[in-house]
Amino acid sequence: MQQKRHVRHSSHERGSNENFNGLLREFFPKGKSLNPLTDEELAQYLSAINERPRRLHQYKTSKFLFGLAQTA
């Protein structure tokens, strides 16, 4: 019996990438350059994304789970 196998060749074929891109687009519309951002501004945007509860993590934040993993 043959099994079908799907190989993801591109990053746009991964749901996690698409989800993150959608979150990023809330701050930066498509076509807007990230070059004029300071490191502090970029850190604020990334913090806002990482502190958002996600269904994938049973509505816990990525930042919280990362902290748990570091203490384990």
C-alpha cells in the first residue's frame, strides 16, 4: 500500500509562518519597510506579539511558556 507524503518546500506552506505573518501585518501593512525602525521599536512590537495568548498553547502566552521551559 502506498502512502501519500506531502513535503513542505516553502515557508508559506507552513501554517505557523502564515499565522505569524498575519500578526506582524497588524503592525506593518504589506509593503511597509522595516528599515526605519529602531531596535527599541522592533522589540516593542515583538513583545506585543509574544505576550498575546494563543489557542495553540491553551491560551497561554509564548513568553510565559518560554519562561516555564527555562526553569524546567
